Amino acid sequence: MKTICTLALATALSLSIPAGGAFAQALSRDVGVPLQEAQSLASRGQLSAAAAKVRAARSAADTSAERRKVTEMSAYVNTAARNYSAAASDLASIGAPASRLAPLYYQAENYDKAIELGRQMGGTNGLKIVAQSYIKTGNSAEAAKIYQDLIDQNGPQVEYLENLASAQFKMDDKQAYLQTIERLIRADPQPMRWRALLNNLKGESLTRDSKLALYKLLAETDNITRPEDYVEFAKFATVAQEPGVARNVVQAGIEGGELSDEDPQVRSLLNAADKRHAQVVAEFPTLKRGPEGYFRAANALFGEGDYRAAAVAYWRSYKMQKDIASSPYSNQALIGAGISALRAGDPAMARKAFALVEDNSAFREVAALWSLYAETTAS
């Protein structure tokens, strides 16, 4: 959740304070000079000295105008010192507007007052203060309503979507949270956005092959970062008869420093993948033309990085199966065709393949995420 910037608050307060010689012109020397010095000291972080100058100016102030300027400077110095409650009290004593008081009460953790004045303040900034205050007090549902209103009024800006997702997460509204993350990905497809969606799905019950497709998307979005992720990814690929993928995954882990080639488990994985991959390449010319043959050929081509040829082979496998009831490779071939087409630089073909995955298939959720990825990378 984003918070209101302290520096911005201090800057906003400073704008209301006359700078330079304006103090001397508007106030007596005994008041104006120490206030000038207080502002300069506070801006350099010498807050105790600045507070002493404010006290000196206060003792010399005789008129209401001078006392008001002293109070404003006191608020400025207190804000710079992060003494927000005192700064709010200073400004409240001279009738400052809600737009100056609400942020200070929020920073002072007086959230009830921040909500009250944020509503008086109105506008986008006022509503943000109210929403953040609701988050702090545990009223995430009210915060979510406000951020949804801000999105409706101003469009799906990243800041609003992030805060809406935060509120929904705190509400334990998993479905709404994931929907908002999807909107965030469309607006700003960073790896961190994908991590929330993919790790959520990774924790669910998936078939071996659909989890392999999920790991490929984790890799595509730069979210394979832990040694155990590399190892599990490689194991799934090996079992799924994709040793080329397993070999590439282990090598990437070693090159990235997440895996050590001196680790016996890593060496075993790499040796098994290399051995099986050599067998697959040797068997390639003898594969029969049929759904399984084309599918196995596509796996081999994908492992070699020949994604355009892999996409063609996966499509042939799918087309030979699409009219056969309970075809074992149909949806899996579509997933393979889509990933291969995407890596070959054809996102339109990739989206077509992902869209054809059957709704009742174990690959449906993974296909939807791959389709989202294809959509965002093409935009």
C-alpha cells in the first residue's frame, strides 16, 4: 500500500511560508529574522536549532499576523521532524483547511480525524487519504469501495489497482484480488504482477503436464528464481518427455548462479536430461506420422529451440486428434502450439491456440494466463 510522502507534505507546507526577505518586509525584525533562520535550519535537517528559532520568534510576536506566521513555521518544522500530531495542532489552531490537515492527521496515525477531514477535502487526494485510513483501521471493505470508485472515475491507473488489490487481499477476497492482478498486468506487466497470479495457481492441484506449462510461463515472466523452482521445473520436463527443456532449465540455473554444477542432484538431473535428449534426437527420424509422433517431434523441436517448426508439429498433432473423443494430446498440443508460436514471434497464432483449449480441460486456467501473457507482450 502506498503512503503519503512526508517530503511532499513538508514541501506543501513550505509553499505557504514567505521566503527570503518577505519575512523582514511583513514582520518585525525580532520575528522575521528568526523565522527565516528556522526555515533555513529545518531545510538542512537542523531541527532542534530550528525549533529554538521558532520559540524565539514566538516570544517576540505581538500581532495576530506575526503569531500566525510563527504557527505556520512551527508546523513546517514539526513536519520536517515528523512530529505530525504537533504540526496538525499548529495548523488547526489557525483554521487551516482540510487539505492541509488531513495528510498530517494521517501521518500522525489519527485515522478517524484523517477520514473526517479527507472527506471534507474531497477530490482524488482526499479520497486516497480516506481509503488509506480505512486500510490502517482494518476496514478494507470500505477502502476497496473507494479505490473502485477512483478507478471508475479516473480509469485503471496502476496506483489505484495496486491499492485495490491490497484491500482485497486483506479482505481475503481471493477471486476479486486475482481479477485485479490481471487488470494490473494489462496496465503494467512487470514480473512482480505475474508472480502473484502464477504462484497462486502453482499452489493449486494441477496435473503434471499443466504444471509444466505453468513453469514455462513462470520462466517466461522471469519468475524462476529459487533453486527448488529450477529443480522441480526440470523434473517435470524430464517426466513429460521434454528432456531438451529440462537440460535448458538446469543450464540456465547454473549460469544464473541459482544452481551449482557440483551439487549431486543437479549433476544427476543434467546427466539424465542430456542422455534422454540424445535418445530423443536419435529417434526423431523414425517417428511415425500420427498424433503421438507429431507431438513427440514437437517436444524435441521445442527443446532444440526450433519454435516455428515445433508450432507446426504441435498443430498437426492437434488437428489429427480434434475429432477423436478423449484424445490424450489434444489440449496439451494446443498449449505447446501456443507457447511455440509465441516464442517464434507470432502472438496472434498463440492466442488462437490458447483460445481453443477446452473449458473442461486441466489446461484451461494455464491457457488463460498464457493468453493474457500473449496479449500483453503484443501490446
